[in-house]
Amino acid sequence: MLKNKKVTAMDVARLAGVSQSSVSRAFSENSSISSKKKKLILEAAEQLGYQPNAIARGLITNQSRIIGIVMRNIQNPFYPEVLDKFYSTLAEKGYKVMFINSQNNEIQEDEVSHLIEYSVEGAIITDALLTSSTVQKFTRNGISVVLFNRYVNDSLSSAVVCDNFAAGKRIGHYLIEKGHENLAFISGPMNTSTTVDRKNGFREALAEHGISSFLTENGLYSYEGGFAAAEKLLKRDKRIDALFCANDISAFGAMDYLKKQGIRIPEDLSIVGFDNVAMSDWSSYELTTWHQPIDEMVNDSISLLLEHINGDIDAPEIQRVEGHLVERGSVKDRRKGFS
Amino acid sequence: MLKNKKVTAMDVARLAGVSQSSVSRAFSENSSISSKKKKLILEAAEQLGYQPNAIARGLITNQSRIIGIVMRNIQNPFYPEVLDKFYSTLAEKGYKVMFINSQNNEIQEDEVSHLIEYSVEGAIITDALLTSSTVQKFTRNGISVVLFNRYVNDSLSSAVVCDNFAAGKRIGHYLIEKGHENLAFISGPMNTSTTVDRKNGFREALAEHGISSFLTENGLYSYEGGFAAAEKLLKRDKRIDALFCANDISAFGAMDYLKKQGIRIPEDLSIVGFDNVAMSDWSSYELTTWHQPIDEMVNDSISLLLEHINGDIDAPEIQRVEGHLVERGSVKDRRKGFS
DNA sequence: TTTATTTTTGAATACGTATGCAAAAATTGA
DNA sequence: TCAATTTTTGCATACGTATTCAAAAATAAA
């Protein structure tokens, strides 16, 4: 409850001796207001502690200046970095962030309703998907959406993703070119486009070297999952000499399993991750990994979203961004003449 | 821009053959509306895809149903866990989250303005402080605030903190009781109440054992900082046999430095952290650490905030929550008869 | 059936702001 | 100085909803 009555533009108007509409103009850009009057108004506002009410403004302009960020897996270190970057870039552009922590692979109806209810101007959805009915709901309510790091092949939603297929393929080639022969894959959940594309690229690379199959275990994109997946894989086949993990945090789990088993990295077994989170550079891991260019992906996502919001583009589009390999200490060069 | 005209309660009213106020009543609890009419209205709303407008509602009720969360150090794994918990508990209570990523030790004027502008009902400020002028600004605008994990001794702001002094003291006793004699401390920024209290508690414990001083280096609450601080400490005094790090992530950095130097943990040097983030349990670290009860702290913070919001309490209060030690593998029992 | 009481409902209004429109004021040019 | 033109400003209004108040409708009791 208010201890003090809320200060409004009407109060400022009275003190400054002008109208409420003049006060509004003093706080707007591109408004016609004399500098003398503007100065008086701003001084009165300062004295009264006036703060324009974004809710009232949003009602009349239909511009909430709010972007919704729907995020999953906030405890995967990749996503705090993504959130950090999204926040700072949106703040630069004058947007506020409504944060929605999601739990499911597909954004839920109530999450959609919340975003609509608050008239967010756009939404970034990270690591989750939209059904066609939620796409329609957003569209009908004039809310632009961009998927981050995931996409759906239904031509309904814009997305910015790392080129996961090319990355998986490049990693496959890299490991084989470094002399590995018995490769395995630790995936994420198999219903995610990130895992499917990384695995397919990896498969294609191996096929090009005459390797028609490889073992896969689901590491659930988590430390514990990677740990368990490594254990399963090594029980299935002790000849495995390289692991490609579909994300870094499951790679860390796999590495810790290997270390616990006395299997030396990279002497006995090489491992590659995906994401290049800060921890990949920590000396306990020194993980060779695929760098996802978060800054570029975030910038592209926001540019795409703002183009949709401003009506500059209408048709959905998927932008693929290329990452690059970061070689650290977790891959051995097994070719003859190297050690 | 809207492709379709926004559906409002007026549209639903026309389709259902009732008034706009009846539509509003159908979507409210504790309103007088016949069940027959309510059913008709809800069906019409479903058919039209009507979504009540929270912005309009907020304007008239002066209840935005938004809580601001101002967070720093989102990339410290402690804070994503905190955010996760805050989000789910607030969502259960029907609140939306406006997220503000902060960079400074003290919340900034523009951050305060953003929260006021959007009429957030309350704000949780994690790992940052308020000046007395920002406290006044919040108060004048009817916004309740609770500090999380930090507090100011000015009696102006409510806070929920771990009892850092008691924890630091307990850790000091623990290390000494385990036979360590040359202890050092890796702090966070010295202007943070968390570091000051943890250090003071540690100091008191050591004083009670006749140890009047110990070396300190600032680990900046970061991995890199912990790594560098460990290096500096070990250069200053090679006899150090235990490190108390003011948070886990700087402990991980310190541990990686020690490993790189071939200093075995805990055989050669014991280390204790603070927070008990998930990585503390990873087999590469197995860090003995002080567990901060995030669930309890978050629940208490939200309870306290809601009591302020509802006017049930007015005076600021500081609630201290106790954590507990989690013993893993990074502390050696150095007493005679143990090995 | 009529009167009294209770419940439901719609009309009117307010919330605080932005903006269209026209009047007032200021400026410019003859 | 006056007329023409431009700029500034205030009035009125709308944005979409919740709620007060009073009328209408429904229900209960005589």
C-alpha cells in the first residue's frame, strides 16, 4: 500500500504551471515543447520525485517496451552467459526484460498467456520450441518471437542457431584426422534440434571416412548425465578412443568419470565438447570444444526480433551462425609421428 | 504492428451479449456473476482468443503483479540456482519477474527508475546494496525491497542473509580442529558484507586458538581471482596448509592453481569453500564447503517481501539463516593418528 | 398475486498517459 | 504596425480494465 500518494504528471503540471500534456511532452523525444517550459517541468518533476508511469504509457501507446525471455536450463553455465548478453543488449536498446523460467521442451500455454497478458513486444525463446498453436497465439496478439539455439522446420518461427550440422561434421573430421578410430557420441535429449543436427553432422563426417556407425548414449545435456553416459559407453566398448559430447557440461561429467576410472585424457581417450563455456578453459578440464559465438547469436536474435517488431520483415527466417573449434588439451594427436 | 486488431473485453461482451463489466467479472475471483453468464462469457473469450490485458488491469488496480529481481554475477553458478528458485516460488504466487542484471556494488539510479516506472510491487536485490537515497525513492513509490545475501547496517532495508559470521567462525574452528596451523583466506571484494562477515568469523575462531593473524588475498569471488590469489598466497608463504575461500567459484580457481603446481588436495593443502554450488560435488573438485540454504533463504526473502507488500510489517528487518558444513574430500584430517 | 429482499448486471467512471486538433502565442515578413 | 505563418500549448479524448452505484432481475415470503 502507498504511504504517499503517487506523484503523477498532473501534480508536476500544477507545480510547473503548465498542462499535463506539456509534462508528457517534456518527457518525450520529438515533441514540441519550448526549452524554457521543459526546464521548468523537469525541475518540478525532480522536486516531486515524479517518475513517468510505464504502465499508463504502455496502455495508450501499445508499446510496453518489454521483451520476454523464456529460458530453460538456467543452471547450465551456457545460459547465464546468454542471459547476461541478452540483457545488456536489450537494455542498450531501451527494453526491459520479463524473465520466464521454463521447464519443458515446448513453451507452455500459460507461459504464452503471461507474455500476451503483459503485452510484451517480443519474445526470445531459448532452448525450447513452439507448437503451431502457440505460434498462432503470438501472431494473433502481435507478439514477435525468435527462437534461440533451437528451430522448428515448420516455416512458422524465426530462429538463430549455431550451424550444428556443420559443427558436428567438422568435429568428426577433426577427431578422425587426429587418428581416432573408435568414436562415440554423448547426446542431449534426442528430441532437440541441437542434438539431432550435431549427431547428423558427426555421422556424415564418419561416413565419409567409411565409418558407418558409432555408439551413442544420452547425456541429457547435464554433468550427471555425461558422467553416466561415459560409464555406459565404456562398459559397452573399451576400445573407444574419442568422445564427442553434445554440450560442455556433459563433457565435464564424462571427463570426471574418466578421471575417476584412471583413464587419462587425452592420452587414453580424447574428448570434445560443444559450447565453450568459461569452465572449458579451467585447468581441471582444458576442454577442446566447439565455440558457439554467443555475442553474434544474441545480436542476430535481437536484430531479427526487432525487425519483426518493427514490421520490417514478416516471413520467418532461420539464421545459422558459424562457430569454430577451440583446441585445448583434451584431444590427443594419435597420428604416427605424434605423441 | 498488429496484423489483427486486439481482442478486448468489449469484443467478448458483444459476442456473449453482456456488458464489458460482466466480462471483467467473469475473469475475476470473488465477483458476483451468474454461472450461466460466466460460462457464456468464457466460451466467447475462448472463441475470440481473448486475453485479459495486465497493463490495463495494473493501471486501474495499481497492482502490476510484477516483482523485480536485480541480480549481479549471473555467471557465478550460485546465482542461476537462486534465480531458478526465486522464479518458481514467485510464479507459484502469481507474480511475474522483471529481471535486471546489475553490474555495480550498489543498485543504480536508472535501475531504480526502471522498477518504479513499471510499478513493480516489490524488488529482490541480490548481491548488491542500496544507498539511503534509493531506499527513500523506493519507499516514496510504495515499492517494498528485500536484499538477498547482503545487508546494510542502516536499519532502512530488510534483508535475508546467511549467518556468515557464524559460518566463518565454524569453518575456522573446523580447520584448526582438523590439525591445520597455517591458515589463509581468499576473500571476495572487501566492500561486501558477505566477505567481511565470513572473514571476521574466521578471524574470531583463529583468535580463540591463539592465532592472531592470517594471510588474505582478494579472490574477487571469481575463478580467475581465486587462481591468482592462491598463487600470491603460496608465494608469500609456502607453509600454508589450509585455505578458506569466501565462495566456491574462487575455491575452484584456487584448487586448479594448486593442482597445476602439483600441490595435492587435501594431502598437501586443505581447502574449504562457501556456497555449495552443484559443482562442489563434481569429482574434479569434491569441495568441502559451507552450504547456503538457498531454498530457505529464497522462501524467507519472498515471505518478508510479501509481508512488506501487504503492509503486514513496516519496519525493516534482517533475517539470518544458518547453513551447514558439507564435508567432502578437500580437507585433510591432520591430527596425529589420522592420515 | 403482491410485496419485500437479495442478487445480478450495466452504465458510468477513473486509473495516468500520449496525442490529435484547434486555439493561443510567438515569430516573420511586408 | 499589421497580416501571414509557424510554433506552442491546453482541451478533450482514448487506451482496456475494475469497480461503484443504482437499476433491473430474480427470489423469497406473506
